Amino acid sequence: MNLTISGHHLEVTPALRSYVTTKLDRITRHFDQVVDVKVLLTVEKQKEKERRQRAECNIHVKGSDLFAESSHEDLYAAVDELVDKLDRQVVRHKDRLQDHHHEATKRLM
């Protein structure tokens, strides 16, 4: 899995980088065919005090691309919310890939 974490109007500290990688491990636990992950962390304008820390993520998995974004006044809370959204999308994608059709059982008569 290729992981790219970048910041826009902020510096990505090692603590922030390790926090994001530990949170994204939850996604790879549910679906191991993740090819590429790009995370963008941004700080919006000073005018908007609430929801100015933003996290967005593009995930390329086998079969499709998934995107989610989240904004919060705390960047760590935005990352938590982002991973929750991505986790739901990955589980739904994995569920769609599985074959749910069962063969009809033969009657013994």
C-alpha cells in the first residue's frame, strides 16, 4: 500500500503522520486489496473558526476509487471522522465484491 500524507497551509509533524497511519490501519484490516492512499490535511481561512481543519482522502482499491472528506475545529477529530467514513465505504465496497448467490440445494427424492 502506497501512503502519501501531505499538508496544505500546515506542516505534517511526525506525531500527526503516525496518528494518521495508525488510524488508516483499520481500513487495511477490513480490506487488504488497498493499492494507494492519498491524505490531504488543510487549514482553511481564519474567518471560519469552526470546522476550519479539514482532512480528505482518496483511496484506490481493487475495482474503484473511494473519496471522503471531513472538517472539524480539531484536526485529530477530523481525521477520526474521515476514517469512520472511509471504513464504511470500504466495508460496503467489499460487500459488493463478494458473491452472495448460493447454489440451490438438490432435493433428495
